[in-house]
Amino acid sequence: MTVSIHPSAIVDPSAELGRDVTVSPFAIVGPAVTIGDGSWIGPQATLECNTRLGSRVRIGQGTVVGGDPQDLKYRGEETWVEIGDETVVREYSTINRGTSATGRTTVGRKCFLMTYV
């Protein structure tokens, strides 16, 4: 059981990758990212800071997870994204970190988010 990182992918040294994780071509895995066992990160996907993925999560091509909140009240405080086990996020979707109100964005377990969410 191994981690597979394509040579064109960029993975921050502080990222934590579980067993059997695949990071596809041109994907970017940023700092303070945790990827659970058996997860797949698609081509050109970006996992920015403070992102936690459960086990067997699939992140589609061109998807961005963990960007700054799109909220005018956000002042740079530390916030998170958490995605539950066995969730599928299809291509070109965006899931930003939470705002100061809750501190995180949470996507549950076994969810299916379609393209352009």
C-alpha cells in the first residue's frame, strides 16, 4: 500500500497523506492539509491550507478546496474545511474554508457534489 504522487504534482512538506492516496498530474496539496486513506486527488485540483479529507474521498479535476472564505467579515482568522469519508466532489467545484461564525465548512460523509458547485 503506497502513496502515488505524480512528478508534476506539488505537495507541501507539512501535508499528511494517508495510505493508498493518489495525487494526479498538476495537482497542488498545500500546507496543513490532511488526506485520508484511499483518497484520490484529480488532475489540476488544488487543496489549499487547513483542509481535512476523510478516507476514500474523490476530488475531481480542477476542483479547489480550502480557499479563503468569500465573506466580507473574514479578517484572516484561521478557519478549516472538513470533508467526510467516501464523499465525491466532481470536477471544477469550489469549497472554501468557513468564516469566523463557525470556523469551518463541513461536508458530510458519503456526499456527492456535482460539477460547478
